[in-house]
Amino acid sequence: MRIGILTGGGDCPGLNAVISSVARRSWDHGHEMVGFTYGWRGVIEDEVVPLGRDEVRGIMREGGTILRSSGDNPAHGGDRPERVMQTIEKHGIDALVVIGGEGTMKGALHMHREHGLPVVGVPKTIDNDLPGTELTVGFDSALAIATEALDRLATTAESHDRVMVCEVMGRTAGWLAMYAGIAGGADVILLPEMDLTVEDAAKIVMKRHHQGRDSSLIVVGEGYEPSSSGGLFDGVTIEHELDAYGYPRLGGVSHHVARAVEQITGFETRVTILGHVQRGGPPTARDRALASRFGFLAADLINDGKFGMLTAQVGREVLPVPLEQTEGDARVIPPDWFPFVRSFMG
């Protein structure tokens, strides 16, 4: 068999580990590997590169993706699906491994369902919000980066009796903000899923002040929509530019939170937006291991002719699930977790 592989959407640590694992296991089965550059765009534009032992040697520890990435995918319409199939036929591709998040999987499911493309998906996103799996490649690495940043911000906050607001990624799901906030000892955790106002945050800051603790650490998920019981955001519209594929570019909500908290409490409040630093650098050991398990399973599924599947973490097991499970709303923090989150605040 001749197997193609691509990485789509926003990058994260662990992508190269998936590529390495898929390739190594595919070679065990006697198959050939090729790569498509810049995600689905490479299949649409016929951008193919060889993927041999020299190309994958030593890449497991490297961040980013040797295949590059983009947000394009055939589900965006036009003649993209037809061009994908032309490229697949031209290069004799028998199956395609698609590594990505919600948008990339939407393209994979569309091509499999509507055009019969033999695909297997591998989930990656630092947001950890893809339905169908409890864990995605990249999340653990981003969590480690965010937690280290909070550890550092906590000490400088204490030195100057400041309130520090740290914004982390998480478009509609607060998994990264929640776990980083708990692990990093944040005093306030503002998530897209939870109904907390800036007044709630300010009350915690003031409570700490009355207890003799004049520094506070606030974690904000970038998808949090600032709300105020006192009307501080009346008439305020938070607008986000759209990227080339129509997705809003989030980031900056922490400035609104910081201004409100400072206005209410009178305490100096500073902002740190971690941004793309959460996507970069080498993957953690856990991400390397997860990526390797996902890649191994993906190669076995292809060898067994089981297509239209997603490699998934289900409990303690790595299992195949139907790619259809990636459809629908993002996997967000359920309400019964909220008491758990609140117990760590203050």
C-alpha cells in the first residue's frame, strides 16, 4: 500500500511524533509513505514530498511539523474535493492519515463520506476539545507550558503585590485554563463554560487582601466572554478579526478583565497573554507517548482496511472510534465539574 499523511490546522507539540509512529509501523507492514505539505492544501494543490527513514529520523522530539500546516480543507467547498481525488489517484494513494482538530476532521469525514476516500484520523489540538476522544495530541505540552508560566507569574506578583491576569488558549473549551489554573495555583479561573463575572473575580481578590495576601493570580481562557453584574461592559463590543478560513482570531479578553478588576479593587493589575508560545517547542514525554500510540493504531487500522475511523483515548485505552463522533459541538467542561473548579479558587 501507498499511504499519505498530512497535518492540518493550528500546530502543536507532538505532530512529528505521530508522523514518525505512523511511518515506522507502516514500514513494519511493508507499506510506502508519502507526505502532503500544508495539510489539506497539499492534497488540493498536489504538493507531495517523500517520507522515508531519513526524513523521520529523530523527529519525535521536535516541535512543529516537518510537513507544515494550514487551515484549508475540502469541506470549504468549490472544486476542492475533486482536486483532492485527482491528487490521490495521480499518486496512487491507497489511504490517508489525517492529523488535526475539528476543521481538519470535518474535511476528512466529508471526503470519506461523500467521495469514498480511505482515511484514518488522529486527533490533535491544544484545546483538547475534539469530540470522540478524551485526550488529544498537544494538550499535555501546552498545559506544561501554561503551568510553568503561572508558576513564574505567581512569584513576580507576590514581589510587587500585584494582580496578574494570564490568558491561555481555548476557543470554546476551558480544559487548558482549568487544568493550568489548578496546577499553577491560580486564585481565579475564568472559563468559557462557567458563569463567573468580573465582580466575582474582584471579590476573591478583595477577600485575599483582607486575609493579608495582596497578590492574586487570575487565569482566563481566551474564549471567556467577560460579564459584569454591575454593567461595566455595557456598550462594550468585543470584535474578533477572521482568519483566511473564516475562523475568529481570539485573544485579548484578559485586557477587559484586568481593567475591570483594577477598577473595582484599586489594585494594580497586569496582563500576560501566552498566545502561540503554547503551540511551540518540543512535546512532553506524555504527548510523545500518546502520539506514538495513536500513530501505531492508525497504521494498523489502515493495514486492516478499517477506514473512516479516529484513534481515540477512551478511559485508559487507545481505541478506534467512528470518525462521525468528531461531528457536533466541541467537547467542553460539563457543569458537574464546576464545583471542582470553584474549590480551588480563593
